[in-house]
Amino acid sequence: MPVWEWALDIVGLCLLLALLYGIALIVRRRLLARHGGTFELSYRARSEHPGRGWLLGIGRYSGQSLEWFRIFSLSPRPKRVWARDLLEYAGRRAPAGAEEMSLYDGHVVASCHYDGEPLEIAMSEASLTGFQSWLEAGPPGTDWNRR
């Protein structure tokens, strides 16, 4: 078999794998959204450098927790889970500098504290309103004196 046929077979296999990966991402997104609405949610994993360290993802409310899934992962499990009773909203700001290119268009950055540690997440204005409502609408017996 000539070399050009091997190369053509390899290119065809790579295209097939890329197509299957794309289909798997679409199916995963549909399965995640099946149990409730999902929304675009970015998470800042590293804050050493200003404007860097953002990871794009999908957020989903699940009972008393907010689940975060990486956008390009095939894993059906959330990468991060934040419990509502340990999460405090501190404020919001517009993306600055390199953040504007790292985040989805029209998103705002929400500054929070999770179990005393700083946490930054980014979402749309409408999702932020829903996030604030979800935080305030805790179940009976929660601490109503928190921020």
C-alpha cells in the first residue's frame, strides 16, 4: 500500500474521531440539561495572574448544590460542586482586560466566598439574578443572617 493511502486513511480516521467527539459533546449537554436547566458558567481556577485562569463550563442547580461541568469534557460527573450553605455572594463586576476575551460574551464576574475561600464565577446577567435568588431561597432552618 502506498504511503499516500496510509496518510489518507489516517486523515480520514482523525476526521471521524473529531466528528464522534462533537456528537458526544452534544449528547452529553442534552443529558445534563435533561434534569433541569443548565446555563453557561465559567469558573476561575487560578487567580495568580490578573485576568487569567478561567475555565468555560456549564452550571446546573441540583438540590442544595451548584454543579459545574467543563464544557469540552465527556465526563457525566461535575468537576466542581458548591454547597449552597457554604456559598456567599460578595458582589459583581464587569470583566476587565484579558478576561473579556476569556469569558462568554455578555457575562459578568460574581465574587463569592466558598467556605471562607475566595471564589470567582462568571455568568450572564439573567443567570446571576437566578443565582442570587437560589442563594437567598434556602430551605427552612438556614442561617438568614448571612450576606
